[in-house]
Amino acid sequence: METEPPGNCFTAGPVTDRHASDMKDVMSTANNVFLRRRAALGRAVAALIGIGLLVPPLACDRSSSPAGAGVTGATTTAAAPRSSEPCPLLADDFEGERLAAFWLAPDYGDGLYVPGAVKTSARFARRGKQSIEVTVREGDIEQAGDAGTRVERADLDSGHFPLMGCEAWYAFSVLVPPEFPVVDTRLVFGTCKQTDVGRPIMAQRYQNGRHTLTVESHGRKKTFPLPPIRPGQWMDVVYHLRYMADDSGIVEVWIDGKQEVAYTGPTAEADHRNAFYHKVGLYRDRMKQPMTIYFDDYRMGPTRESLASRSGGDPDGATR
Ligand SMILES: [Ca+2]
């Protein structure tokens, strides 16, 4: 059994005073950004309500989800707290010199990477002229894995949000370059996780040429096959999650516009923190060869439609 090491923001390893101060600043900045966005969203919502175009509540309202129609007979096994916070709208097209402000700092949260491991690149672009290039080398952010293994990573964490009871949509494009080593070593490049739960809720994996997605919750694990990865070609990925501790949770995944995963069941642990995050990058068992992967067009939002709002494209890539 594999276990993701406790590299998250609430259980990060040894913390020095300086590091603690840095972390505080990062959290303060992240919180300020989130609060500003929330305030702006609140003003926009108030304006829409004022002119009769929107009826509150805005988010965490399962009745508004088209996916909710397919869930029947759900029984509540735990009274998980519901968040009243809307899922944030985040987007990064990686066209600037720096990452968007919402990404957590490289020494904070679960998005850990060594200096230089994450940088914009003009080698490939799904949209625009740049993407983000992520490289992991042997020993980078090495931590203890399970069963005596060592793991290493270069991950980007888009932030921890109180999404219990909420819908969250994520979209990104990913490209595995032609020289990418195809090896029988555990590799995860997209993850959704509850902050203080050891196992990821959902993990997109590439190992020994097999492209799969695992969903794990309440001690059960399901593996879904995904279409083969074509080196050198972009792949558009969309996740839809409903974070629930009962059977009404959802994980849906689209690859290049085609739905590949439809899971219903628990997706959260009620007795853990109401904090959920998504990350992209390279997380693997320790090995010698470096790996480099590319991501572009990252988006997160409360609805499928919200993913398309920035780029004007269909979030599932069907029209690209
Ligand atoms: Ca781009």
C-alpha cells in the first residue's frame, strides 16, 4: 500500500522560525488574494441578484449541478459540515514571466519543488506562446514513502479551499515530451486531495506506459483506465469533483472531450479538515533519470461553464 507522505501545508516537516515567517507571509498573501477575490465575487453576485439575474446561493448548491440528477438513493452516513464558501475561480495560461499569484510558494503546501524545477517555456504551448515546464530530478524534495520507499517531487499546488459539500471543476492541458522515460515506477501528475488525509482522493497516473486514474476514499480504491498518452501531443483534462463524505460524492473525468471516468461514492472524510486542493506536477518513487512534463491552460471553478470563461474555449477541448 502506498502512502503519500505528509507534505501538506498543515503537517509540513521541520519548520524553522524563518520558514515559519515565510509560510505566514505566503498564507497571508494567499488569504488576501482569496479574500479580495471573494469580496469581488460577492459584489458581482450582489449586483446580479439586484438585477434579478441570479438567485442565491451561488455555490455548494448541489441542485444546480447537472451531475446531481444522476445520483439517487444517497444515504447520509456522516453529517459532514457544508461550506458556504464558493469554489474560487482560478486561471493561469503561463504566458507571463511569473506564475499566477494563487499558486502556493515552492516551499509551502503540497506544491513542493526545488528552485529551477518549475519555469515557463516556449518549447510547447497548448494556447498562446508558453506553457509551464516541470522537472523532477533524483532526490528533489525527497521524503519517506510507504513500505520503505522514497518519493520525490516537483508539484504545483493551486491552494487549499473549504470545499466540503461543494462542486469543483478543474481543467488543464498536459504534454509528455517524446524523450520522457517510460518506466515501471510510480508516477502521479495530477492529484485531488483532502489536506490531512493520507491518501489522495483522486490521482492521475502514468506507469510503465499505462495511463490510469485512481479514486480512493473510506479505505476503498478503484482504478479507471485512461486513453494512452501520446508523447509530444497535448491532452486536455477536465475533472469534476463533488466533495462529500456520503455516497453522493462524484468524480468525473474527461480526456480530450470524452468522458472516461464516472464515479459516485464518498470523496471526503467527515472527521478531517474541510480543506481540499488540486496539484499538478511530477510525484514519483525515487529513480535516477530526470523527468520533464509540460502543463498549460490551468483553470479551476465552481461550474463547468466557469472554466471556459477565461479562454473562450470549450473546457473539455472538444472545440479546439
Ligand atoms: Ca499558454
